[in-house]
Amino acid sequence: MAVFYDSGVCYDSGAYYDDVSPPPTRKKHMPKPRLNLAQLSYEQKLTQANEIKTSMTGNANFPTPVPTLAAYGTLITTATTKHAEWTDTQLLAKQKTVERQAAFDALDAASTQLAGYVEAASGGDAAKIESAGMDVRAERTPPTVPGQVLNLVLTAGDFPGTLDVAFDATAGAKSYEVQTSPDPMSEASWVFKMSLAKSSGTIAGLTSGAKVWARVRAVGAAGAGPYSDPATKVVP
């Protein structure tokens, strides 16, 4: 329908083109109770519950609480009783743990004393010791010299002037000694280069482009074993 300037809708009819719309009505925030139960200890929950019950008893603002304060009070009493029982159980368990340890310490001491008596009375006779219901202590095996290091391999290191060394781990080895030699190799040309705690490492400080020889031996509690077969590589 066309609207004309002289129709029922006019510029001065009460509705203006530059009228400002009224702001939307904001919903009023309603405060809510906060219990924070997940962060409270059992003792704090009991304290909070007792305070709630005391504060709501006879409170005209809350004439018909759900659950009833009588039922709520019963729950408080039950929780208080069970918590006290749990606490007593924990204290008793701690006491019993101490008593058990003391009993076994005394038993261990007596067993050790009896073992000393059996050792002396048996004169070291294994059959007599076993007849007392005791195992015979195995004789200590003396340490042996480690065997020869096997499968020594040299490869180019990650940086110029370095070589990576790797080989099979040797039984009884506590460490490994690495020696290097320039080319040509001779028995007098070998020099100590480094120690390794495991069966691989990096030899640094070498001359790029030089041919280098290396050999490794394992060192154990009884001494050092024989050197590996030598390996050679041109230093990158």
C-alpha cells in the first residue's frame, strides 16, 4: 500500500526517523548458593553442614527446607560417626604396622643369630647347614678379565674431524679404552685417545682427510682385556 505525505502517517505523527531505539532489558543476575564441595576435606564438609543446619533452624526465610533439617541432621550424624570410625581405623592400622615391623625385626635378629651358631657348630659342612633348614651361601666367584672386544666399526661423525666408534658390549666390562694410530699403523704408533662407559662414542680432534686406525679394549674389575682387531677410516 502506498503511503503519501498526507496520509495518516506523518513526519510529526510521533514516530521520527531519527528516534533512538530503547536499550534491551538486561536479565537480572540471580545469586546462587556456592558449596564448593569438591575442594573441601571431610572435616570441612562436616563443619559446613553443621553451620548450614544451625543457620537454617528457625530461619523464617526457609520455612519448608528440602530435605528437612531433621533428615539433614541425621545425615550429618551418620557422616560424623563414619568419619570418626575411619580415623580410629587409620590410627590402629598405623600402630599395627609399627608393631608388625618390630616383631619381624626381632625375628630377623634371632634368625641371624641362629645362622651364626649353625655356621660355627657345623664347621662349614654344607649337609649339616642344610639339615638346620637353612640354605648354603654360594661361594663368591672371583672377577675375571673381560674378553676381547668384537665387531669394532668406524663411521663418519656428524662434524668434521670426528669419527663414530661402535662395537659389541663385552661381559664384565665396566668401561672401554679407545686407542688411535695414524697411518701407517705400528705397535709403537698407538696412543690412548679416550674412555667410554658404553659400547659406542665419538672420537673428536682428528685431522680431516687423514686415515686413522682405532682399537678398543674392555676394562673390568680384574683388569683390562685384549684389544679388538683394529679398524680404519678416513676422517671426514
